Amino acid sequence: MNLIRNTIFLILLTGLVYGCGSGNQDKNSLPADLVKTPTSASGSGDSRAMPRIAFEEEVHDFGRVIEGEKITYAFKFSNTGKADLLITDVKSTCGCTVPEFTNEAMKPGESGTVKITFDSSNRKGFQNKSITVISNAIPSTTILKIKAQVIIPEQF
């Protein structure tokens, strides 16, 4: 009985040691200094040392578009903070809206874009789509919006 218990313990311990090894670092992992945050849940820390993301505009209206068109817009932003800015993810509310962004660190004062492509195929009428930008900045999430009135060609 002791032999079985000791064998199970040894197997679990071996799995833990090899499972937590540092040799298998994910190629998409981020350096800790880019994602560190000087503020804590307690509210202590200096938020002035954080990156800040500032978009020139957060809403873009494409106006009238013909059903089936693919249209693109690039939301421009700047890092107005005092640390490197890193956009970690950009998500849209619909598969018809595809975001593109760079996941490289941006120094204070540098600018970039979040490019959005809207596919109006199989859509009609007024369209409002939201895009969530997640970063290590203040604010950590920014909601961008696109609008369009999709018209069917026979309605000209």
C-alpha cells in the first residue's frame, strides 16, 4: 500500500516539475516589463508612469455603401504616456468586421493605427459595429465604433 502511494506521489511530483519547466516558453509570450503596471488593486502606485493610448477619433461613419463592398478605415492613435504601449488584442462584435493591428511595443510619442475592414455582404440597412482595443495603457480598453448604411444596388 505504501509502495503504491509513494509511486503515485513520485509520478505527480515528476509531472509538476516537468510541466512547470522554463524551457518551453511560448513564442507569443510578452516580456514582463511591457505588461507590468505600477498601479495595484489597492490604488497605490504612480499611474503617470503608464502608457496612455489616445485615438484621434473613436467613431467612423462610412456613410452609404453598396451591399457587397469591403471598406477599410484606419483609426489613428498615439502613445501619450511615459512607458511603452502594447496593444495585446483587438476584437470585433461581428465576423463581418476584421481588425488588423501591430503587437509591437510603441515608445512614448509614437503613433500607429488599428485598421478595420467591414464586409457589407449579406447586410442591409444601418450597421453599427463595435471594436474593443485591449492594451497595457490607460485606459486598458477602448471601444471604437464604425457605422454604415448598407444599400442594395436596386435602391439607387
